Amino acid sequence: MNDTTSFFGDLLGTIAERGRALLDLGRERRPAGAVRAASVVSLCEQLLSGRGEASGVALASEILIAYGALKSGERIAFFEALAGTFGPNAARLEKAVAAYAAKPSAATASELHQASEPRRQELIRRLNLAPGATARLVGMRADLLASLARRRDLAEVDRDFTHLFASWFNRGFLVLRRIDWSTPANVLEKIIRYEAVHEIRDWNDLRARVDSPDRRCYAFFHPTLVDEPLIFVEVALTKDIPAGIAPVLAEKRAHLDPAKASVAVFYSISNTQAGLGGVSFGNFLIKQVVEEISRELPNLKTFVTLSPVPTFRAWLEAERASPSSAVLTADDRAALAALDAPGLTEDEARLTALRPVLAALAAHYFLIVRSPKGRPLDPVARFHLGNGARLERINPFGDLSAKGIQQAAGLMVNYRYLTEDIEANHEAFFARGQIVASPAVRKSLRAETQQKALAVRETAS
């Protein structure tokens, strides 16, 4: 794949250089810092005007280089132009609407569909002709996403990026590769850099995660981003479902013979490209890794995660701050005060006293609490439950790291993937908003909230 990609990359580079000569762009390079959004927009109009292949590739390359030289405010001005200037062709759309209204047919419907497409979609497609363009466009969308929080008027531009990326990064184009110690160093370095759940401390830590006999790491790659993992998952092979992350990450631990393992634990899943946010392929990754690892090790019978709960502490603190909280009892408030005192992680007595309180509150958090859209508050829960997993077990103080305490009061959970139930669980979650959970998790609910859980299930169904 590398040789083929390199060949086409060199070919595109040659075409771009020849096109640059035709356009006389090579001799008129703009000095650094002199590029402005208006000039980039002007080049975009030229690109859409329909030049030849070579000059089109050259223009696309020139635009992406020019965009890269823009400052933050100028990039927002460029996105504003994409939103305001590169929408649908109004005259063509009006004509197509009238034609379809007068004579509905496959032909007029097709013209209406094409006329309604924003011009920026075709612009993005043409920009993707340039050498290395896909990576640059992913970076461009990352810039756009960073500005959306304060510029919601640019959301329509993001919808077009998302629409195109969903096709470009379709599962059919993705390649699953195992990451091990023989993987090129530049890719391994990115695994260290992109790990978002449990920091990889150094190269020795990385080697323990990818080269130990009872550890695996897999990543999805795209043909145009040869050395850029899009998403990767780290897997531990164990005898039992783990309740905490420390034994999984321990430097000095006894290695398990993979043939004696019965459980595959997905303990870290990291997306690497901010510009691909919202383009879902994590569900395909887990399912394909299950297939891959099952072929290698048919002795594996149980597939679970050991997952963080990154929004639990924020929810818990909001309830503690509310005098009218319907969730916390007076005893809860007294017990939870121990979270604020120093030395919690070294005080086993406090941890023991807090575990049942946190287990009950976590069960309420997962099974009762919903966002305004009727979904779980926790993004990791939405991901796994949406993929068809079930909430298997709640693990108070499964993560005693500073990050684990800060984000989740130490809470971790196991989601279990049962092959025969995945489709039914997925349907229950999306069609009825139902949280599929094990009996053990449901038993963690307090008696006074059992009826609330039942009501939620009845409403969803």
C-alpha cells in the first residue's frame, strides 16, 4: 500500500508542478504573511470555474498552501466566505424547483438534487485533488470545529465537510493493521502522542502495551494517510474481567500465556484526528478487532471494555451543589465529603465506605439521568451502548490516578460485547432509548429509584 500511495503521490506532485507552470504560479509565490482570506477565496472561484486537470491540481495545491499561511482570524473570514459565497447557485436552484413542480420526474428530481448542493462541496472535492490534500482538509476542518463554539453560523460549512468525509472515510476504505514493536517508529511515536485515555509514559511503557504476549494494539488507516492512525484500540488478554486499570498498566506484572486467556479487554480507544470528529468508525474498529482476535485466539469467550466515565464527576458535583437535589440523601452528602479531603487514594477505609455510595449513584447516573435529547450524559456510554454493548459492571475507584479522580471520582465501568445481542442492544438504544444493563448493575439502584428506572424503560418502549 505504501509503494502504491507513494507512486500516486509523486504523480500528483508532477501534475501540480506542470500545472503551476501553466498558471505561472511558480514564479509568483506570495511572501509569507502577505496572503489574505480574500485572495484565497478568489483562487477558490478560479478552481470552480473549470480549468484543465493539471492546472486544477496546481490551483488546489496553491489554495491549500495559501490557507495554511492564514492567521486564525483570517481563517474564520475564509469560512465565512464558504458559508456566504459558496452555497447553492440560487438561480439554478430556483429554476430546478420550478421545473420539478411543473413536471415531477427522475430527470427534474436529479437536477433539483444537484442544484441544491452547495458549491463548497464541489470546491472541497476539487481541493482534494492536490498532493497530500486529504490530510490538509482534515486539518482545515479541525480549525473549523475549533471556531464553532462561538460561531454557530458556520455549522452549515461543517455539515458539508462531514457529509464528504463520511464518504471518503467509509469503512470500505479503511485498513486494519496490528501495531507491534516492528511497526515503523514514526507510527509508534504517534501512538504515544495520540493516546488520550491512559498516558503512555515513555517507549518502555509503549513496548509493554504493544509487544507483551498478552497485549494487542490495532489501528485503522486510510490509503491517503498512510502513516497516520485514525483511531486505535489497546487490548489486554486476561483470565477475568478487570475492575481497575492499575493491574492492566502495571510495569511489573506476570505475563499471561494468550492461550490461557478467556477475556479480551478493550481498555483504551483513542481517536487521533480532531478534524474527523463526528465521523464514526470506532464501532467498526471494535467489531473487526473482535473478529480478528477471535480468529487468532479462539479460546477468548468474553469481550469487554474497561472504560472511563469522563462526565460523572461534573454531574456529581452539580448534584452536591444543588440544595434541592432529588438524587442525594443526607447520608450521601456526608459520605461524599470524603472526596474532598486529601489522601483519599491512600486511605482504604474511606475508599471502602465510599464504594457502595458511588455504585448506587453511578447506577442512577447511567440508568435514570438523560440529556435533553434523551441520551446518557456520558459520551463513552453513548459510544458503547450505541454500538450494541451492554453496561456490564460498575467499578468504584477503578482508576485512582489524578485524572481518574478529577473526571470520574475514580469510577470505571465495563461494557460487554455479546455477539448474539449486539444488534438487539443497538436497536433498543437508538429506537427506544433503552440502556441495556446487566442484572448486577440494575441491583445497584436503590429501592426508591427502582420505580424510576422501570418508568424510564416503559416510556422508552
